[in-house]
Amino acid sequence: MDLRTIGVIRSELRSRSHAPKQGSEGAPDAWLEVIAFAAEGLQGVDVGDEVIVITWLHEADRDVLRVRPRSDPRNPLAGVFATRSPDRPNPLGLHTVTVRAIEGNRLRVGPIEAIDGTPVVDIKPVI
Amino acid sequence: MDLRTIGVIRSELRSRSHAPKQGSEGAPDAWLEVIAFAAEGLQGVDVGDEVIVITWLHEADRDVLRVRPRSDPRNPLAGVFATRSPDRPNPLGLHTVTVRAIEGNRLRVGPIEAIDGTPVVDIKPVI
């Protein structure tokens, strides 16, 4: 079960510590650059579409199974599967975004809290 | 970017050809058996919760970039990122389900169209 990078996020957000925890919490728009081999898979994706971008949260700690939600030490420990913590055995990020513009292999999408350089592994329509 | 199996689907659905295309299209409930190493991550997941189960659609063709939606030859070709086809570079399945019951490391979830033996790679709360 090896993932292939199909795209990369190009964002003004440079570090996890400065990123909002969710797109709806003031995240910016970003570019999603689709890698050439996968570009054909974009056929039919249109401006205005709502899509789910699946990322690989490459800075996550994969050995964590319990966290304090929202990194708040006052919160009791919770299992990672009861939270959206990026720290988890498979650090997949789910981001529901709107396609704002399309320029060749690049999609402008947002709002999205993923940081610059985050690998993208899938794009799916919202159904 | 290697995924670790954190669970397995145990379903009456035995083959992809007999499975509905979406959970909402008449899919049954199934058991999600969480592997022992990851069980601690379930703390705080409760009966009645809506969760997103992420699966690895192990029978998918990863070299496909365009498909005829819903496997209907009358439909024009579309890029896989504009469809929910399991055939795509990274065959991740997203399944929004309700937790019906919890027995130790096993969650009864549904409706879910994933077939018996499908690996599970993540569980996230719906937000």
C-alpha cells in the first residue's frame, strides 16, 4: 500500500505551527499542482466544483494513538480516530474545498489549511 | 508514503461486481475489526457517531486515469479525479457511516459498500 504523489500544495502557509486546524478557520486558498503523469485524471473537474483533496500530512507523528484535542493541554486524552489530529498511524488529510480557477495542471483551491509542499494523493468529487 | 493497515472490513459482500457503487445505494452494515496495535486510537468513538472510514480498495487498477462513470459504456470518458471510481492512482475509499455498535476492537458500521477483506487505513469523525 504505497501511495504515489499525484500533486503538491503550493501555499503561503509555511509551517504547521502557523496553519489553522481546519480550512474553515481562516485558511487561505492555495495552488494544487498536479504532476504531469496524472493530469489526464483532471478531465471534467471544473471551476466552482466542490472537491475533496486528500493529502499526506508529511510532518505528522505516526506513532501517536492518543492526543489532547486541538493541542489544548486542558482537554482529556482522546483516541486519534475520534479526532482530526494529523498525528495518527496514516496521516491522511481530508480537505473539502472549492475549485476557484484552473490553469493547465494547476488548480486554485480553498480554503485549505495544508502547508506548502504537502503531497496530494487523491482528488474526489463531493457527492 | 507507505500505509499501515489499522483494520479490516468483514462484510457479507464478497466481490466487487456484487457491491453497490455507494453506501447509500443499498449497501449493508459490516464489521470493522481494528488491529490490536491501533485499538487505543478508538477511545472516544461512540455508538451513534458518524465517522469517515478510509479504505484501501485493494482490487483497483492503479494505472487508470480516465473511466466511463458508473461503468456505463454510454457515458463519455471522464478523468478519475472527477469521479468516485475505485480505479485511480491511489485507490482510497471514503465511506461516511454510522457506528451502530462497538464490541471490543470491533465496530459495527454502515451502510458501507466495501467488500469483505478490504483494508482500513483511517477513521475520522465527521465535522
